[in-house]
Amino acid sequence: MRGWLVVNGFLRSDRFRATYAHLVDAAHEAAIGLSVKTNVELAPVDFSTVPPDERPDFVLFWDKDVNLAKRLEMGGFRVCNSAHAIEVCDSKALTYLALAARGIEMPDAIVVPLSFQPPSWGREDFPDQAIERLGLPLVAKESSGSFGEQVHLVHAREELVAVLDSFGTRPAVLQRFVASSVGRDARLQVVGNRVVAGMLRSSGGKDFRANIVRGASAEAFDAPESFKAMALAVCRTIGLDFAGVDILFGEGGRPVFCEVNSNAQFEGIRACCGVNVAEEIIAHIASIAGGGSDGGR
């Protein structure tokens, strides 16, 4: 069996290289040939012309280039995660809409109105209406982004106006702040139909976000069944083969969905939990590419 690992040709940091190496090594241990391909080198390829003996049995798509993922699917390739799943995950607005339709508990949210030129939010009623509905403080996020970037905790109308102005015409969402989970969340790693690991992340009161790249600490987390059930429901709803699901602690410790990442970094999970997520992902994809039942949703 052989596959392609599709990565972004413009992400060349050691963090990303380490992730790619773990996946390639895991494939090698499973006797699977996994060739690294960048979105840049694949962009001009006419996939209908790829000879049968060079076609991969699967494509492990470790990028967010949705258009390329769609082209690969149109060419008859088995892409994991699917283009649709990646597209939904990469938009916090689409994620919110998809999960709200299934009744998954999330902070109340407002999708910021679409604009074609940067609005002058200070002259609009929208900031006041958002504050009336969500209260203060509230969380403002660009719809796309990773590692806690472009996420702001807003305490006053003038702050909200400034943040909205900084977003320009980029899509964004506003969310009710979950005070019971400030600086703390759980990352659950889902592969197939299983939660293979979980970690508790904490900023130690230094930040309202709990991202490890922003200095948060992490420890192994034996997730309650309610957290596991939510993580699996999120992945089933979106159609993910694997994902990192971030869950907040609501009142009484109940799970409240925060975000989901279709190609979550897993070095933190490996370090604090001792779980090789790369091996889990490769085993799952090999199963479904080979006609197994592990990927059934």
C-alpha cells in the first residue's frame, strides 16, 4: 500500500517538519510507502493523467488547501480528511452552523456580517446588539486561524469596535465568554471512532486561552464519557477521519464545545500522554483504504 502526504509548501518550520516526519515514520513501520507532496507541486498536475501504477491508495491531506483537496477527490483519490470536513473545520462560522444544527452545546455565537469594504464599526448598531446578546466580556475570533491567533477577549464596546476594525473584511465570529473555563480546556484526539488520547491544557492564569504554543502547560487527561461523547459527535457530524477537538469546562464541569482542528499538531499529546497519534492515524487510514470497517461513521 502507498499513499501521499499532502502538506503546505509554504510551511517550513521545524514544528511542521517534525509532524510530517512522525507520519512518514509511522507509515514506514506499517510497511506503507508514504510520499510527501506539497500543494505547490500538485497544483499544476492534471490528476486524470496520473498512471494507474503511480496512483496512491490514499491521500493523507495535512493542509487546508480545500480547492486542491476537492480536485484530488474529483480525480478519484481517497482523501483523508475530506475536502468538506477540512473546509468546515477551517471556518469557525461553518463549524458553528454545522454543530448548532445537531444540538451540540457551544457558547452562544454571532457570525459577523459579511462586508466587501472595511466597515466603520463605531458608527454601526451591530457592536451594541452583539454586546446586548452575548454580554461582556465576549470573545472575538477571525473565522480562520490556529494556535489561538486572532482570538481576542473584549471587555468594552470600544475594544470590540477596534477588534472588528482590525479584522477588515475577513470573516469572523463573536462568542459568549465561558468564565468557568478561563485559561483551561481539554484537547481530545479522535481517530476513527475512538478518542485515543486527551490532555488538559492550562495557562496558569496568564492568558484566557490555553494554547501550548502560547505558553500553556499540559498533562494527561482521562476524559469523562460526556467529553468523549461530545468529541465523537463533533467528528461524526463534520465527517472527520481524525481531529483534535477542544472542549471547555462549563458550569458544573459539563463539556462545552470550543473548536476542532482537522490536522491538529500532536506533539503535545505524545509528550504528555505517551500516545503516538501518527501511528493511530496511519493505522486508521490503512484500514479504510484497504476496505476495513474502522472508518465507518
